[in-house]
Amino acid sequence: MDAGIFGLIVADLIAEPMDLRNPPAPGGLVRVNSIRLTTGGNVCNTGTAMARLGMHVAAAGLVGDDALGRAVLEKLRSTGVEISGVGTTSRAQTSATVVAVEPGGERCFFHTVGATAMLDAATFRAAFETFKRCAFVQIGYFGLLPGLRDDLPRLLSELREASPRTRIALDTVNPPDTWQRLAPILPRVDIFCPSRSEAQALTGLSSPAEMASVFRRHMPADGLVGIKLDAEGCYLDDGRQQVTAGVYPVKVVDTTGAGDTWFAGLLTALRKQMPLEPAARFANRVAADCCTALGASDGVRDFEQTLSRL
């Protein structure tokens, strides 16, 4: 198994275009081009993108025992993502988000936490048998896993002991949790890739190299730090080499999931043992393709198509 993805499993209701700067009057109606149900959260976004790139991926997390949960699981199954690590609960609804896509492609979110609030140490340990089969395990998002906040350092140590060869990746969210909570986690993390704004919030710095250096000092010697730089591409530092890769210009339809699909591209490139600079460009290409279609993964191409357009 190439990767196990643990964390947020979300049903996304995407409406476009929604001009939130000019809303209708109370009781009014505005027509939009489309409203559709798709999947969101790092488990769905990163997992589906990796599956589209030809990787073997397992999902792990929780959904509610409801129509949204069943729809999300069917969507994951249909894209080739293994779902045996996903549990179902009757105590909360499936996590869900209304995604309002503005005319220029930017988006706003209206979210109900639902089953995500129930992710805890027991849920994480229940996925160990899945994780032990995986080359990579990605966990997301740091800052949106309250049930794991205090236990994550210990749980990652347990995972490291149970599966020494599995590389652990951590994804975060804007705004992230505090540096005080991140610091004890980083020594157990092999790959950490926040966005520029998340890295700035955590370190108080602005230079990608300086921010990456702060994170690397707390990580294993062979750890990889990435900083997603929005329109400027990305910065990667593996301790031996530091590279910056630019973006691929596209006609933006929807930026939903771009950060998650960037991470999917990076993990795929690492699994394929690509050198650092091509890996950075590959991740940027996947994220750019994501932005060309509605939803978090429909724009992602297969591995060969993506590689041929670097």
C-alpha cells in the first residue's frame, strides 16, 4: 500500500458561482451554474488525488451513519480508495461543508464538524493494521483534531514502533494550532508541509528558508519540510538540498482542495523516488490541475499525463 490517509472525511456541497460580496436581499433568490455533492477533507482530497495518480491508498477516519456518509464512502470506493479503515458512528452526522465558489475561483466554507470531533486515540490505534501496510501515512489536519490534540505525540511514537519503515506526514490548516502543541509532535514526523501563512503563524518568520529551518531543527535528520507558497509555487528542504519550484499557469475554475492535491502530488513523487526538484514541480502540477475543475480532485490527471507536462 502506497499511503494511508487519516483525518477529515467531509461531504462537500459545492455551489458556483456565489458572489458573497453581493448577496441577495432577504428572501431573494440568485441562480448559480451548479450545486453538487462531492467529497472533501484531507482523507478524500489527498486520497482520491493519489488514486487518480495511480497510487494504492487507504482511507481511515469516521463518517456518520447517514446519507452523506454513505455517499462519501461510495465516492471513495468508486475512485479506488480502500475504505476498510473508515468507521461509522450513529452518534454524530458526517462532517459536511457548504463550499461557496466565488466567480474568480476563490472559495468560502460553511462547516459542521460532525463525526470529526469523535476522532480520538482509539480511532487512530484502530487504523494501525492499515497503516503498517503503508509506505506513507498522512495525518490531517493539525488544528482540527481536538480529540487527538494531547495524545498525538504518544500515538505517533507507538506507530513508529509498530511500523518503523512507514514515513509519517502531517498536514495542517489555516489558522493552525499553536507552536507549543506542534513542537512535541515534530520529532515523530518525517514530512511537514504547511502553507506560507500557516508557517508564518507557527514561527513568526516570513522567509521560507528560515521557517523551514525552524521546523527541521525539531524533526528527524532525514525529514522533509515543504512550504506551499501560493502563486509563487513551493519550497522544499530535505536537509541536503533546498529547492523552489514555480507554479503552472492555468485557467482557475475552483481552488478547493489545491493544498491537499499538492500534498498528494508530493507523496506520489516521493513514492516514485523522484529527486527533490522534480518532486516539487510534480506537486505544483497536480495542484494546478486541481484548480481547472470543480471540486477537489476532478481536474487531477493520471501519473504519466501529469509527468509529461512538467
